[in-house]
Amino acid sequence: MNATVSKSQTPAEGTASSYNHIQSVVAVMSGKGGVGKSFVTGLLATALSKAGYQVGILDADITGPSIPMLFGLKGPVEPGEVGIQPLQSRTGIKVMSMNFLLPSEDQPVIWRGPLIGRAITQLWGDVMWGYLDYLLVDLPPGTSDASLTTMQSLPLNGIVMVTTPQGLASMIVRKAIHMAQSVGVSIVGVVENMAYFICPDTAKRHFIFGPSHAEEVTITAGVPLLSKLPIDPSVSAFCDMGDIEKVELAEIRELLDAFVKAVPVPEAKEI
């Protein structure tokens, strides 16, 4: 059985497609659940927005969306002249999620793969994104329908891979890397989340999940490590309150600089 797939040459169209102007579309992927893809997406989007870029987030995790809670956003969304109007976060990030279209935020979406794929293309093409420097696409775990639809139907400029220190996580992330390579979508960098914990009493680093395997992931992908993000209890508190835009980590600047260098936009601003 040949597992190789090809990337579609025609991006998904929709009612708002011709009105949108998006400089760079970057997916955030892992293959492994629970590594913090949504957190990295939200953190990166916030850093870009605060640096002066126009940013949007397409929540492609149709059945398990986390982005709305991280930003404290709830539907419904309003129809615009030619498409759906995304919600905006406190710092001006445009956000669209399937959760905004449901009667209640805890209602499940029980769909098979084809419907999930169609929903992703509609969130791309039927939403009035307007002008954006960056649109970040938060992918669900796995290497099947949602990821494949995104890679084949959206004009991706690259993928950020998220991993954690455990060997099991890095092995599954490498599967996602090989998937992206087989489809022909470039990987721009790797982020290692939950890399260590700094004890507030001693300032000593503790590697709770063991030694890092990030180097193995970067070698497989042939890309740089964008950043290592620590475990910080205050981060969890902000995320649970819908205040991810208030998260402050020393590593955010490193992540922002490395990302903008890896995925520059035309006439990029000085930051």
C-alpha cells in the first residue's frame, strides 16, 4: 500500500475568499495529543499581535476545540456581507472556531472525516478574514482527515511542529513530520513545550518529563528549534481563565523572533 499523498494545487474557495488577503498561512501540528498545540498557537498569535502584525487563528480542531476557551471567546458569530465575521480577542486577533457555531459550547460534534474536512475548508473560505499578515491554523492530534485536508486544501506556507520531552511524544511527532514531507508542505521549526520546571524557591531547573528529545525531532524535520517553553503554574491559570494574552514568559521573545525569521511576510515590520 502506497501511503504517499500529494498536495492539491488549488486552495479551497468560499464566499469570502476573493475578499481576503492573507500573507502567510502556518499550521501548528504535532500528531500527539496533549502537547500544547493550542497553547503554542495562542501564545504565538498573541506575540505576533503585540508586535504589530495582523493575526488570525483558524481552529481546525473541529471535535475538540481549545482556542475559544484560551481567549475567553464565545459565540455566536455574525454574518457579514460576503461571509462569516470572526470574533476578535482583546488584542485584536481574529478567531474562528466550530464552537462559535454551536448552540452551546459543550455540545459535541459527532462527524465522520469527510464532514470534518468540509468544515475546515468552510472556516477558511467562508470567513471574512480581511487582511492578515499571519493566519495560524490550530490542528487536532493525528495525521488523518483534518491534517490532510488542511495540507491539501489550504495554501500553507509552512508548519510549526510542537513536541514535549518524552520519547513517546517525539516518536509520534516524527510521524507527523514524515506526513508533511510526503505531502510536500515545509516545516519551519519545532517548539518543545513543557521542557522543564523552574523551582521558585531555588531557581533550579527540573526536567519533569525526562531529558529532551527535541534534537531528534529537529534532525528528522531538518529545521531549527524555535523555542523551549517551561512548565509554569501561572500559565495554566491564565489559560483556564481565558486570559492567554496575559501570559508572560521570558521565552516568548525568542519564539517570536525565530518564527518571524522562519516565516517572514513581505515588507515585514521592524520588531
